[in-house]
Amino acid sequence: MESRWDDLSTNELFAELRATGAAELRDYLIQRHEGLVRHVAKAYQESAESYDDILSVGREGLINAVDRFDPERGTKFATFAVPTIRGEIQRYFRDQTWGIHVPRRIQELSTAARQVREELAQQQGRPPSYNEIAMKMGVSEEELIEAVEVGRQYDLVSLDASAGVDSDEELSYLDQAGDEDEAIEQLADRDELASAMSQLPSRQRVILVLRFFAGLSQQEVARRLGISQMHVSRLQHKATDRLMTILQDSAN
């Protein structure tokens, strides 16, 4: 069925939508761009999740994109919508597979950070820094690092999963950990370790993730967090001692 909007450009349609708020026009824009949902969803059709469910979740992302798009920013709608749709689908998978008790706040911040990072990278033509992302989101850099690093290690991969390095033998993130720490080496059960780490203060948890799962040196962690290497060392030892206590208490 033909519509009076068929001959208008996408930007003209969004300009009219912003001016009138017409529900019929909003529905028309959603229907007009549903091909973007199928385009993004194809990457996930071999997953264990129902493809119809993925399409449904992707459509929610499209609706969010339609509601949030600002034609005056000079960005094409498809350029804005695809990361939004993909982010919604990825959020769905994270909600389905987040295997440990990471606080919901961190899950949500991690998801939002990925979307902001994609948007800034498109705008700037380069990967944004932690500080740039944090400023855009209105959070502290430390909060952002916790969400991104903890979320990355505990959500997208397990501690035993391949880190995707280019070699004949794929190494896990734990295999690629930084300098060995005897206390960490004693924590054999990875699920218990993840659960115990979720009980640590934010900065201690960030330090352990950056040190042993992202493979950074104490000096690199100190630069990233804006503290001294000595302070990183003290917090690292305090964190590993606390982990041992938590695990011993849970075993009793």
C-alpha cells in the first residue's frame, strides 16, 4: 500500500516526525527500516538462540534508534541505527549468558559503554580513550574501566575461553595473565573465583582484572588508574588476601 511519505527522504521523514510526533509516521519509519534488523541479525542466526527472538530483540533496537535519532547531527540513520540494533541484540545475549553474579549496574554500564565507544569511533575516526567515553557518559573513568574490563572478561568470554590470539595454540585469558601471583594460582575453581571477585571493592576488582586477565603490568595499571605503582601493589595484595578469606569462609 502506497503512503504519502514514500517519496520523502529519511531525513525529511525524521524532521517531520520531530516536528509533529505523529505515531503513524513513527510506525512507518520503523517498517521502512526493518531490513536493517535482518541485516544485523544474520550474524547471529547460527547461535543457539531462536532467530525469531533475535529478530524481535533487534526490532526493539530499531525502535530505540527511531526514537533517538537526530537528523540535524548530519549522520545517516542507518549509520546510527545499526550499532543500536546490534547493541540491543548483544545485550540480549549477555542477559542470557552472563554466568556470574556481576551487579546489574555494571552490566548496564558495560553495554552502554560499548555503544558510546562505537558512536565516538564513528565520529572521530579513531578508537576513543577511556576518558573520552567516561566524559560522554557522565561517569568516572574508574567506573567505566570496571564496567568495560570486568564486563569484557566475565561476559563475552569465560576465564578459560580463548583470548583469540593468533597462534597455533589458543591461550585463555588466564593463561595470558600478567605476572604470577601465588595467591591467585591457589584459586583453582574459576567460578568460585569470579563469585568472590564480585564481592571486592570496585578498585580492587578493577586492578585484579587488569593485572591477571587483561595482562597489564602494575606500572600500566597505575598509569591507567592515575595512581602510583606502589599503591597498585598494595591494593593487589589486599585484594588477593581478601579473595582467600572469602573463599575459605564459603568453604566452611
